[in-house]
Amino acid sequence: MIDDDLIFSLYSNCRPVRGASRSIICDLQLGEYALIPNILFDILNEHKTYTIRELKQKYDDLYNKEIDGYFEFLIERSFGRLLTKSQLKNKMKLDLEWAVPSKINNAILVYDNYSDYDLLDAIIKIEKLGCKVVQLRFYDNYKRNDLKKLLISIENINIQSIEVLIKYNKDYSIPNLEILVREVPRLKSIFLHSSPFNKVIYSTNINNMGNVLFFTNSIQNETHCGLISPDNFRSTLSMFSESVKFNNCLNKKIGISKEGLIKNCPSLKQSYGHIKDDSLEKVIDNQQFKELWYLSKDKVKICQICEFRYICSDCRAYLQNQNDIQSKPLKCGYDPYTGKWSDWTLNDLSNKEIS
């Protein structure tokens, strides 16, 4: 039973986000979200100091049953609780400031049979910028012993987490990979594309390191990037707070293409030098290089009125309008005006803009 003399208050870790046709509440502690109607967002946002009684009177007592239902739902989902006015004044606030001390936070390095740069040397240079998370992408065959040697060498530098995307071959058997992830504690995940089967072996480690994923899709180049999907939504404090002010894909990121070119992301066309010849410190001090860091979803067309904008990934490489850097990601089939998903590949621009 709802006490009309109390005020409903969302927990500090639960943040509502308004979209064009509906809203969501993001639980940044549990990593969950729930869809809510926009009228409930307005109630939570504009009338958050009203008692239940005052709120019902605001709507002329015409929607008392609906209002009770809304708050019963929110309480049942543990999104908030009922407070007195004095309790509301003492409520703790959640700090949504996003900051990391390093110049670069994450990196993607691409390597294939024609690459002529020193992969380990490039990783060492990137680590000196404070980078803690590295993803290595191999589109061609790369010997398991060479991969093992490389990963063990990385263990000697201050990289905290390594992801590997590599082409499957018979030498990457499950027993061999299980040995590899034990020998390289900082190996978070290894994705094996072009596999004859799909299989996921989740780590049993408490820190979720050492996952192995086989999938049949063939990944031959950078054009596989940029897919927008609910499967990739992350309702976490880190994702949410970064997305509010920054581009959650490119912020503090550096990419090295298979040719050794320095980029914001290997999928982007613009480059800022070569890893063998140019200083990474000078590249990231270039204001043009850092421009995309600040292109948050609130500045991207269509995304800015989408309820998922702070928990959804972004892509600036493949856009619906390649001549407009603020254009909606090409590989997104969601329409926030209707709240429905469609197949983005049916878009007339899908093949044209990726080529």
C-alpha cells in the first residue's frame, strides 16, 4: 500500500533517461535497465520533491491508480523507495564525473600477413601513455606459438587487460587455449573468427579473465566494426558517466591499422602518422586527433533523442551520412520515434557507405 504522505525517490545509482517515445531507468549498480513511459520520466524528473498526495493533486486525481501502479513497479524493481521530506534532504548524490589519469585508456592494434611494423614495440609505446586495455586483431593466420610469445612478453609491461581477435586454425584447440589463458593471466578474452563451430567457454575466474569464444563468422577487415545492438548495451556507472560527456567508443582511444598508421580507430580513414616514424605523444596532443573524444551521443543526430544513448556504443567510422561526422551510426536499426528495431542491412546506404 502506497503512503500518500511520502515522496518516492530513485536510488542514486538509478538514472532515468528520456527518449522520443519512451524512457528507461538505468541501474548502474546492478547493470540493468527497464523501459518506462515518458510520463513517468516527467514525474520522476520534474516532480521529484512532491509527496504522492501532491503529485496526484497535480493531475487532478484523475490518474491515482496509474500513479500508484508506477511507484509499486519501481519499488518492486528496487529502483527506489519512499522517503519523508527530511530524509529526502539527506539523500546521498551519485558523482557522475568521468576521469582517468592516463593520456590513453584503450587501444586497438591490427596485424596481418602484410604488416611490417613491430607489434610488441607498438604495444610498449602505447603502454607508456598509461594505456591499460589493449585489443589485438589478427585477420589472417597467426601461429599459436607466436601469439603465446607475444602475450607473455606483454606480461612484462603494465597492461592490465588484453583481448585477442584471431583467425581460427586447428592449432587453436580448446586444450591449447586453456593452457594459454592460464599462462597469460591478463588475457581477458580470445575471440576465434572463421571457426568451424560456435562455442563459448566462459571463465570461472572471479575477475572474469580468460574467456574463449569461437564463432563461424569470417572477419577479414575493419568493416565488421560498428554494429549497434541491445546485446552490447552496458548499464554501468563507467559507461553511463563517460557517455554523458564523451564519445564512449573513441574517448582516450588510439588505433594502429594493419599498415601501421596511427588513427583514432583502425576503421576510420583519417590517420595522423605512422607508428614507426611518429611520436604517439605528439599525435595525441594534436587537438584534431582529440576532437572526436568529445562527440557524445547528445551531439549525434537521432541518438540524441534515443533513450539508450548513455548505455549504447557508438561508431564514427560507418555513418548514415559519411559527410556528416554527427550522423547516426549506419549499423543501427533502431528508431527512437517508434521504439522499434529493423534490419539495418536493408538500408539502401548500407553497402555504399561501408565500401
